[in-house]
Amino acid sequence: MNLKAKHIHISSGGALVAVLNSIDAAKMDIHTLDRIKLFRGRRVETVTANITESDALVPEGHIGVFEEVSRALKLRDGDRMTIILARKPLSLEFIRRKLDRQRLTKKEIDQIVWDIVHNKLSDVELTYFVAACYTNALSMRETVLLTKAIASQGEILRWKKKPILDKHCIGGIPGNRTTMVLVPLMAAAGYTIPKTSSRSITSAAGTADTMEALACVTFSNEEMKKIVQTTNGCIIWGGALNLAPADDKIIRVEKPLEIDAESQLLASIMAKKFSVSSTHILIDIPIGKDAKVKTSHEARHLRKHFEALGRMLGKRVKVIVTDGSQPIGNGVGPALEARDVLWLLRRDPRRPADLERKCLMMAAEMFRMVGVKNGMQRARELLDSGKAYRKMVEIIRAQFGHEIPPEDLRLGKFTADVLAKKSGTVRDIDNVVISRVARIAGAPLNKGSGLYLYRHMGGKVKKGEKLFTIYSESREKMRYALDVAREQESFYIW
Amino acid sequence: MNLKAKHIHISSGGALVAVLNSIDAAKMDIHTLDRIKLFRGRRVETVTANITESDALVPEGHIGVFEEVSRALKLRDGDRMTIILARKPLSLEFIRRKLDRQRLTKKEIDQIVWDIVHNKLSDVELTYFVAACYTNALSMRETVLLTKAIASQGEILRWKKKPILDKHCIGGIPGNRTTMVLVPLMAAAGYTIPKTSSRSITSAAGTADTMEALACVTFSNEEMKKIVQTTNGCIIWGGALNLAPADDKIIRVEKPLEIDAESQLLASIMAKKFSVSSTHILIDIPIGKDAKVKTSHEARHLRKHFEALGRMLGKRVKVIVTDGSQPIGNGVGPALEARDVLWLLRRDPRRPADLERKCLMMAAEMFRMVGVKNGMQRARELLDSGKAYRKMVEIIRAQFGHEIPPEDLRLGKFTADVLAKKSGTVRDIDNVVISRVARIAGAPLNKGSGLYLYRHMGGKVKKGEKLFTIYSESREKMRYALDVAREQESFYIW
């Protein structure tokens, strides 16, 4: 059948979806969620069919295309396409097999990941895969296969030198910008540490958002290589590199139920490490009631599996379990966190002590992994001598940024203080509320928005003293943020 | 936040979905798949948020509403609504619990089914529930709870008399219109048999489609009761009665993977029987390579569970396992099947012998369930005496139809014969191809479309003899149907 393309300006968020008028659908006996092949010149894509009875949306003789389909086939309104009924993707059978608790082979896992990367699976189908892996945990061998499949269906960076250091934090803690201290520190010590980081999804800033307050973070693989060749390190956004593209799509359907199949968490993280060819990987698991990992039992379990998976992939993996009960550092939001990092590297007295302690401990672990003793002392020397700071400036420049005094970082011009309602000791801080307030104030998109904390847990405070200051670049957002800060308790004092 | 409604003329197929402009979404820190509450006067609905960057689709200050939302809130373009971020539905936690292999309580199952019925779950979330029930089979107790929850969150019909007979076929076999023979037969014998049937989803006709070639099938609960009080029986479409509404929604997400969690199949069928308060239920499980149940092992397993579930629900359930390897009867498509049924009831020599044999056997089983011996003979008498036919005419009239000679049923005016390509014995018939050809010819929407078979398995045929005739009401559909009939083998002869 021949139909004319019509844009409907909706994004499915990933899956390829097209909408048929019910009359055309009936002619070809196509049902909702059936798969159809669209031929446009030499291009061809298999998409999931939706059906509408609204001639306003898709008139007879037309086919409504979601944005993903439009991009894939480079369509303009009115372009003619040939439509035929397609077979289901091969991987549906394998997903079903996993739901039936069978072990999957390399070929089957490769096919599933290929179909995910190429948007061949609908959300419902992808959800079955995630549910199957969650409830019928993958074996270690399957996890290795999944890790390699996710990595190898994206780009893989290769380096001439070894070792290649890397770190990863199993997130959820506001502040906590250890990467921006460890990368210049280890690079200053002569090690290669090509770090790719993520942007925030639900937090006030990802490392990539914070680094972006100081330099560019979006680079191609080739550009990244040049930066690392010059400076030993980089802090860039992983999203532009097409590393492990299946991963983001899997994470998307995990979100509604907040399930995190352990084997998928392992595969997701290790695939990204595999993609950048790191050899020594330090993994930080913060524990806290608002963190991804809530108990030390869970953390120990995860550590065992990370280390085993590392061995099977030929990587040295060391896992540390840390305190994730409250924000680390004082700034929350890109520029405010970047200021903490620069103060720390410049040995400014305003630097956050908790962030420094954590970074020194992690640096010591990294040194130990590559066989250097007295790592803690070496790390402190690299900081105190200014070598780590100078390396950071080098990296910032290599990433098209400028050296900037921390005080000159532009913060939101609207500010408001949130005060203690009573005197006492800070017994608890709600990370979720802290992140929400910072986000509503404009973080991470508005770099200067967020908040700055004056108190941490255990600190004493008097009624009327400042707990934190909110920064925002818009009066309206400040109003929303203040509303939330007033309605929702973030500091528990008694 | 206050936004103006804008219709976007798309149906999600169930879930309540609204689309925000990315600027408004950022102001409220709303992400794709978050839940938001929409207030419109006194009405309020919780919906899933999608986000667009296209001002063409949803400009800033507006909110795009899918058809389901528009209906639920009775919205017109430009209506002002208040939007707030909503909590997740309670049942997500319970679904997660089932994924974690825990047993669910009555309260939890009731909540899940309530959320399904009220469109509170997105497709992805509902899929997690289906996947959880599939891979971590429900216990018998959970299945009973699910059955009752599905039934009680719809209407329940009650009758003054007992027993109430019922039957169900676990589908997939073209033709096979036993209901349309058994209902008048058992009603003529004095039993109450208020049968609700489905329309076709992927077959050439459901019983409701076929009955619709003779009478109306869409009635309210009250109308149905009146029909049954007058005639003892009815053959109507279940879809208009709001019986077990959760069921259709569950079936929708099962389709892509063609999974059928056994516990959900059981709950789905028994919930509908519970809703019509039947006391004696005969279940037909045809086995065949194209049927829903493929092996006798599976069928036996299912039988055991049906009978156990029946006992726990206080119903008498009898399961028969039958041959589902080929079409039953000669007509495929509403009018063609209705003609077979009328021929059978009128004792016309052209009646299909296979359908008659099956109906007699099933009637005998039904008589045995209510304690009548010699059921086979009674059934034959009811047919031969014309009592069953007269009861059918009564039911047709009660359902606003007219007595019509079978020859006067309007069939598609375009016909084409499909001939045997060689001589031999018919070794196999592909039910899937038979259904597809009939559907593309126009069934079930065009009542007179479909096909009429001249041969069954084991029959001898000479090259050039007719295998079947296709009927269609449109030249174009006939062309498509013939294409498929020529390309795809339906009769295997050697």
C-alpha cells in the first residue's frame, strides 16, 4: 500500500511509531502494535503501528509519523511511502524465553541489544525484557554477555597506554563532585583518566552539568582523544559519544517502577567502562535512605558482583562503600558545585571539608590499585602543591574553557535564605527535597541556580539562622522553589 | 500551574496521557512518565505526562490531552485546568512486590485491579504486572483473589433461577460456532443460558460478530435480563455490559509478546463467568498448532487449574479437550458462519457434519453436568424436532432480528475460487492463513465477507478442484485477499 507521510510532531521518546487511519489499517488487516515496514526510496524502517479514527490527525491515504520515524527516514510532509506488514523482531522470542526463566545465549543477547539500539522494540516489549531480567536474575555469564553486547553495539575507545583509570559513583547524593577533584589529581600524578560523565536526570546536577559551568563537555571521540593525549585526563559528557547506546533506552523503562535489575545495573555501568577501555575502576557506593543503595547488606552484595564481573571482563575493580546520608560539599547546582571544587583545588579556606576527605580517601584507593603506597599522602601533596589545580586549569583549557576565579562564577541573581524554625542539632537532611528545590530554582539548565548549604548533619543551629540560600536566575522560579522549600521539610532539627 | 486544554486527537488505547510543553514541564520539574493531577471544575484525573518541545503540537501555557483524558474530564479546547504533580499510584509498590516474588494480599490485588480499571497505570507499568504474574505464577489463592477483583470491579448480573449454564472456548479456531447451536438447544431444553460473547480481535469473526449477521448483539444489562427472562437464553456481545473491564486492558499488553500468563488466562475467563453468575460452566480447549493451546500436556495442566479454580469459586466447571487442528464448519466470516448454524438447526443437508458432531458432544456434557442422562440423544431430539431451531428464532426475535432463510443471508457480491494446485489428500490446513484471507476480504466488519471451504483434512481433491471460495463486498479487498491466498499456502496436499 502507498501512503503519504504526515508529521505529527510527537516524540515517543525512543521507539519508532507511525499512525494509520483506521480505514487503511483495516484494508491491510493491521492492528494496533503490529509492526509495519516503511519504504522510502532506498531507506527502510520497521515501526510499530498505532491506529486512529480521527481524520483530523491522519486522513485516509496518509500515515502519521512520530519524530523518531521522521528523522530515521528523513521524511517531509507528503512524501510517498510503501507500507507492508512486517514480521516481529526476532528478539521477542528470546525475551519470552527469559520470562520463562531460560538462560540466554550470546546470540540471543546480542540480538536483543541490537533490537533495543535500533528502536525495534516498543516500550511494552522492552519492559518485558527488563522485567524478565529483574525477576529472573541473569547469571554472571549472561551479565558478562549483556555487558559486552551493550558496549560493542556502540563505539569503543582505545588507548595506547596502560593503565587507564576510571571511577563511577552509584548516584543519588547532592553535591558529591569527587570526579572533578580526582581526575586532575590522578592526571597530575601522571595517570591517564579519560572520564565520561552523565548529565542530571532527576538531580540538581550531573558531573557533566557541573563541569559545563567551567568548560565545554560535548566532544567527539577524536576530540576526546586529543584532550586526553595532551592533559592525561578529561571530564566530558558521555552522551555525545555514542557509547553503549542501549543503556539509556533500558533506563527509561526502568524509571516508572524504579526497579533496577541488579544484573542490568552491573551491565550498564561496566558496559560504559568497557567502552572507554578503562583497566582500573573505582566504584563508589554511597548508602543512604535517599540513595540508590539503601542498606550495607545490599552494598556488600553489589560489591561482590561488581568485583566478580570485573574479573570476568579482565578489569581491576575496587568497590568502596561510603556514607550517602546527606549532601557532600556545600553547593548544589552546577556553578555552586564548581565553586566548591575550585575552592578545594585552590586550597581556599572556604573549601568543603567533607568533600576533601572523601576525595583524599578515594585517591588513596586509586593509588593502591596501581600499586602506589602512601597514596593518601601523595594525594595531599598534589593538592597542597597546587599541581592538581594547575592540571585542572590545563584540562579546562583543553576543553575550551578559561581559568576563572571561583568568586567570578555567575550565580543566580535572585537569592533567598531559608532559616531554621527552631534551635537544636541537625539530625537529618532530606536529599530528595534539597534536589527538588535546586531543580525548581532552575538547576541544572540554569547553571547559576541551586542552593548553598550552611549546615550538615550533626551541626548545631539556632532558630532564625540560615540553613541554606537558594539562588535562581528568574523571579518566578525562585517563587516556586521557595514554596517547595517552605512546604516540604528538608532539615530535621531537634 | 494553570494551563489551557488542547485536543491532540490521539488515543493511547487506554492509559490517560497528557502532553506538556517542555518549558512548562521545566517550571514544575515534571519529567516524561511523571504523574500529574488535572483539575477541571469538580472533576479531577491523574494522568501520565509526556513532554514535547514542539510548540506546534502544544504551545507554552497549554496542555495537550489524549482522547481518553478529554472524555474523562469532558474537555473542550481552551478549557482552563489546574495542574499539580501527583503521587504515584499505590499499586506500583505492589506490582514491584510481585516482581520480587512475594505473595499479594487481597487488598493489594484489589488496588492493582482498581488502578487498571481506572486507567491509572501506564502501559509500561501494566506490563510489569503482567510480566510479574507470568514469570512468578500466582498461587491458586491469588488467582481466586484476582478473579474476584476483576469481576467485582465491573457489573455483576444476578438471576433468580438456578442452574445458570455457560460455556467458553479457548479460541483460535476458524468457524467453530458451537455457542450458536448450544444456546438455543439448552434453552429449548428449559435451561437458562445467558451467553455473552466477544467480537473478533484477530480472527475472521467472534461469536458476537456472527450472531450480528442475524440479530442485534449490543444490549444493556437490563435488556439482556429481559431477553433471557423471555427466551431462557441470549447470544450477545459482552463488550457493552461493562463486565470485568480490567480484563481487556490486561489482554492489550499481553498481545505483543503473545504471552498468556496462565493465572491471568484463568482469572480473565472465570471473572467473566463470575460476572454473569453462571453456576455450570463447560470449557472447550481445542488443541492445535495454530490454536492457543498447542499440546495435550498444556491442555491437561490447564484443565486441572480450571477445575480447581471453579471449586474455589463455588462453580461447577467441566473442561473438554478437542481437536483444533483445522476450521470447524465450512463458513469463515460472520454471514457464512451464520448460514452454517441455520442449516444445522434447520436440519438442511448442507449442514457441516463436523460442527454438528462437536455440538452434540458438548450438549451431552452440559446435560451430564446438570444430572441428565442420555444427553446426546436428548440433544439430537431437540435438533431433529425443530425445537432448537424454533428457540433460535425466538432468541433472534428477542434480539430485534427476523427469521431469515439461510439462503437469503447477504454474502459478498465479489467471489473468487481458490483451486487445488495438485491432486492428493488434504494433509494440513493453515488456520492462520485462512483467517487472514477472510479478514482481508473484509470480515468481520463486512458481514458477508469471508470464505467457504469445500474440503477438510483427510479429504481427497483433484488438481483444479475448488478448495474454497472467497466472498468480498469490495473489488479492492478481493484483490488483496486473492494476493494473500496465492502467496501463502493454506492447504497442504500430497
